[in-house]
Amino acid sequence: MGLKKLAVKLADYNERLESGKASKIKPAHVRKVLERLRKKSAELEAEIDSARSTDKRTRLERKLEVARAQEKRAEWLLKELG
């Protein structure tokens, strides 16, 4: 999911928030998730370094790419929240 789609989702969220159908996202919650994502990325990097088979290394590298993309999204959301 690109940043354009995230912007649309954030706009939808803001509409739901204004109508009372959603609770407010707190920056502290986003920071907490961001810390977990960074920890997971570090763990995956360590696993990649110790992986012996090519298949396992490839699978872990894909997981790491997803984790890093999620980190970027969380950082973007944190910036948008103020």
C-alpha cells in the first residue's frame, strides 16, 4: 500500500472520527507499534545473517521488506498525527 492509499485511509478515518464511529489514534500508540516493528526488523536481520539455506534467507528477506514498509507507514502516520 502506497502513501496515496494511506492518505485516503487517513481521510476516511478522520470522517469516521468526526461522526463518532472511531476512536482517536494517539501518537503514543503509533510510537509503541513503531518500536515493535523496529525490534522485529532487527530480529529478522539477525536471522538472515544466521540463515543457512537460500530459501529461508529469501523468505526472511521478504518479511524484512514488509516490516520496513510498515515502519515507513507508521513514521508517516506519526508525522500526520502531529
